[in-house]
Amino acid sequence: MRIDTLLVNGRFWTGLGLPCASAVAIAEGRIVGVGAASDFDTATTPTTRRIDLGGRFAAPGFNDGHQHTLAIGQATVEVDVKGETRLDAVLQAIKIRTETLQRGSWVIGRGYDHFLLDTGQHPSRADLDRVAPHHPVFLKRTCGHLAVVNSAAMALAGVSDATPDPAGGLIEKRDGVATGLVAETALQLFMRVLPPLSQQELVTAIEAGGKLCLARGITSAMDAAVGNRQGYDDVLAWYAAYGAGRLPLRARLCFTGGPGGTVDEAFANGLVTGVGDDWLRAGPVKLFTDGSAGGRTAAMTAPYLGGCDCGILCLTAETIREIVIDLHAKGYQMGIHAIGDKAIGHVIDAVVAAQARTPRQDTRHRIEHCGFATGLQIARMARLGMVPVPQPVFLWDFGDLYLDVVGPERSNASYPMRAFIDAGLHPVASSDAPVCTFDPFPNLAAMLTRQSRRGAVLGAAQAISLDEALSAMTANAARAEFMEDRKGCLVPGHYADIAVWDHDPFAADAARIREGKVVATILDGKIVHDTVGLS
């Protein structure tokens, strides 16, 4: 055995059900041994690099199985109002940005949550007109499924008070006048007229997003819905970033499907699920079947509280079935956005139909979010070998809103990690960043406590153990991309992708875990982030 690097004096969590270790041996970017430092005395040489972790806890690098890496990077140059509680502050941020732009230039922002605002309402078209009369404004809600626009943006998009709702979307009107709030497919009316980013700008965003992830210990990520920003240009930008050596982490691309998606062009270019290498690989195909629970657009079988609305189906059940049958036959893994139980049911039905038409083994078709799955649906997913990809951190960020819009019974059963695991599924806990933070620690804490920001506990019976939670963010994510044989655990043969923490979570409470930090990140055996002088 040849050892390039030996990590010693650590407390390594190696994987669910596996023994902890105090040393990890690395050669050519892979782990070649795990145990105690003395186990490797005869294998080290004068050229072996020895790194002392100073007793720190370390685990496999996090694998964010559903985020938007490009959008994380692009958000750094957009107006960020996430977490803001005053409408005036949101509007002031928009106004300040207009002062730096030429008249007529777009102001793009995201992150507001009307539930947190002092008004309890979405910003309006009139609000935006007041602070940005000469600039088109496109401001996304934190979930990304709703946005508010001003009159200048409506004019550029060709949207008026008389424009009807597009199929699967909403242009909100009151007394026949558009309020500026748009939802689901209606967002595309505005996104298609946003100024395009150059390939250099797209690559810069990918690189920036990836570097931010590395600083949080995230060594692998799936960019969900590549093409949602700028069509196939997004796909080309990922490959350009890789070719230019500007791809900071291991990435998997989830192509967009359905009307206006990128999968047809990807298929024409030979990019089917699994094509690529361990740095950049073609992944599943995403369809948007519904919206978000907080925005009351997730498709439910029962109405939201205080109304008769059951959300929005972006695609009909028949359309979902036809698309899934086609892409399944072409060899794609599916990664379908479905939050409400009605949408989840349609997705499962589509997978059943696809398997009946073209039987395939071990497809691991995914349901992204899978927030309000019923017990019967979970059992059907298990029989089909499907993979739920939830975001437990939603309970922390949006749990109080869920209680308001769907009540305690449905909220307590939402994002049911315990039920997924007990059914034999392998749930992938992910962030959906920039919808929520890509920082892994609030996600971990949410799985342990099921606690909302205001202290409500949503379904304590759905909490899971720390070992299970760590596995959901590492090994399960690797399994969902058919790479469980090479990453997700700290065992021989796996890549030396490791996150070094500032605390030992097994000796900490949930509040401490939630505030945790990664002090160093090792990717492919190399230190790529270091705040404590390991390098």
C-alpha cells in the first residue's frame, strides 16, 4: 500500500453502521485505509504527508442532492432580501439597486417571504412601481415558484391586465387589475425576456456557487433543473466550466423536461443519465408538476385552509405520464418535482405506466421534494424502488407557514423522513438552495428535531437519528446517483472527499449542530478549504 496523505488524530464518522476511526490513509485521491494511525506505520514513507486534525470530528463530504449551484452563484450579484421582515426594507433594497443601473435595466432579486413580512402580504406591482418606475423588476419569492413584477416588466413581457392565466400558471388579478404576483408557468413569461447572461457570466456563477459550497463542506452537488435560467446555454456553461478548470466540486446535471426544456437537445448530444465522469455527469430529468406549499401552489387532494384552492398542477396527469414513458424508454432517470400529495400520486402513476411499457431494472426514479406523501404513496414508491429527495430544512424555514396554510395534521406528516426510512427507502436530504441555505447544519438539526423557527415541533415521530441524518446527506445522495461504490462513506475505494467540523455532533445538542461550521474541506485528497491551518 502506498500512502500519499495520512490524516491522523481525528474522530472520523465513516458511515451508517460503520465503526469510527482516528486515521484515514489516502493515495491518488482515494481512501486506501481507515483505522488507527499505528495501522499505517509500515506503509508510510518520508514523502507521505501527515495532517493532524487536532482531535476534530470529520465525516464524508456533504452531497447536496438537490440544489441550484448556478443560481447560488448568480444570487451573489442579485438583490438578496432573504429573511427580511419589513416590506419597506425590501423596497429600499430594490430602490438602491436602481441607483446603480442605467434607466431601463432590469432589477432581479429573490428571497422575500410574505409570511415573514410585517404586512403579511406579497409586495405589489404598485409597491415596485413606486420605488422603480423606470426599471423593470422581477423579484422571486423564496420558494422560486412565485414572483412579483412591476409595470415596466409587464410591458416588456407583453403582459397586461387582460392577459389570461397560462396553463399551469397564475397572473393574479383583483377587480380585473394585475397585482404583479405571478406563479408557476406564468414566471416564464418574464424569464424569457430577461437579458441573457454570457457564457462567461454563467461559468462565473457556476464557479462562485461551487466555491461557496466547498466552504460549507459540500464536495458533490446536483444542479436541479439545468436550463431553467437560460435553456441549453446553461448546459454548455457547465461543460465550459469543466473544460476551463473552473468546476470546483463534483457535479451532476439534472436536465429540464417538458415544454421548453433542455432534455431533447441533451439527448440529441448523447447526454443520457450516467454519461460523463465522476466530476461532471449527466443526471436525471426534472419536470415541474406543481408548486410550493408555502405559496399555496403545491397540488393537494384537500384544499388549503381558508379557501377552496388545492394548488396548481403545472402539467396534466396525462402529460406527465406521456413524458415519463418517453424519457424512461430513452434510458433517463427521472427527478420530478412534486410536493403536494396529488402531484406525487400522478408521478407514481406515471412511473408505473413507464415500467409497464418498457421494463427496466433499478431505475431509482426520484421524486424531488416529496413533501406531503401519504403512507400509501410511500409504500408504492418502495415497491418501485423510487428515491424521495426531501428538504427537511423546509420545516425550519417554512414550518410555521405550513401550519397556517394546511394545518397541523398535514404539517406533522410532511417531509416524513422516519416513514421513508422505515419503508426501506433511501431518502436524500438536500437544500434546494438558494430557496433555503445550502449550509448543511440547519438541515441536519431539522431532521433531529422537526422544529420550526418559532419553536413548533412538526411531527416528532418523523424525527430520525444523527447517524441516519448524516447518511441521508452523504451515502444516500451518492446512491441516488448510482455512485455508492465510490463516494458517500469513508471506506477504502471511496474518494477522499472529507469535511472537518468545528464540533463533534455526537457530543452536542441540536442547537449547537444548527450553528455548526466546516473548518476544512478535502476534495479528491486535496485541501480545498481551510480555516484552521491544516494545510
